[in-house]
Amino acid sequence: MANLKFSQRVGVFVDVQNMYYSAKNLYKKKVNFGRIMELAVGGRELTRAIAYVIKADIEQETNFFEALHKQGYEVKAKDLQIFFGGAKKGDWDVGIAMDVMRTASKLDAVVLVSGDGDFKDLLEHVNSLGCRAEVMAFRQTASSHLIEQADSFTDLDKIKDKVLIS
């Protein structure tokens, strides 16, 4: 049975904003996305890894996006939307869902790195395709509905020393 794990094709889909703000608000630290990928893949065959980012025209973001790329992620970027009155919005929920739906049939396991409860139905769909749905997130900021729907949940709070950088 152990050999089955190593033949699994895995896709890793990272909601960077969700992880960034969770780590910042909980621990005032940054996420080590290279280590996240390592843990997500876990010795299996990485088929695809996508990091979804929001461009906010901040000086350091280009270096950050390049670092993600060097760590093996395909980086998908979207501009931050600023509405009349100053409200700001930037999320990738639909984009992440579409990419997962497009690739799940070619994967044995989907690893969603996000605690966003909006993805509960997506995980249900992944399961209906016969694919494992795995979630990695900080338990303190993760939706209980998302965790319940996942085949496995990695609580990043429990391994924060491995996944956070000062």
C-alpha cells in the first residue's frame, strides 16, 4: 500500500492571499511556500503547482512572484481591484475552482492550500471525480465545513515552525 502513495499524481493549488493574511494575522510572520509545496507533495508525483497572487503594485512583489516561480510554482497574477469609494477586492476563488475542475480528472489528489470555506463544494466535486481532496491551512482561520469535506487536513498551526519564516 505504501507504494501507491508514490505513484499518486498530485496538483497543488495555493490561495496565496489566504495563507499570507492568516500567517500575518495569527503569527506576524510569512509563509514558506517552498516548504508548503514539499509537504503537500509528500514524495508523490507533482503534476502541477499553481500559486494564485494579487498584484498590488508593491515594490517587493516582483521578487516574491519570482521566488514562487523558482520554487516550482506556476504563478497566476490578478490586479487588485479598487472600487469607487476606496473599497479593495482581490480574490482568485473562481480561477482556482476552474483550474481544479480542469485538472482534477488527470490527478489522483488535489491539495488545496487555503482555509476558505467557499471551496467546500469544489472539494465535493473533486471527490465525485474519484480524486482525493486534501486541504492545508491554519486551523484557526480555516472553515470547519472545508475541513469536514476534505479527505485529509494538514493543520499548519501544528507545524508552524516548519512553514513560517520570520
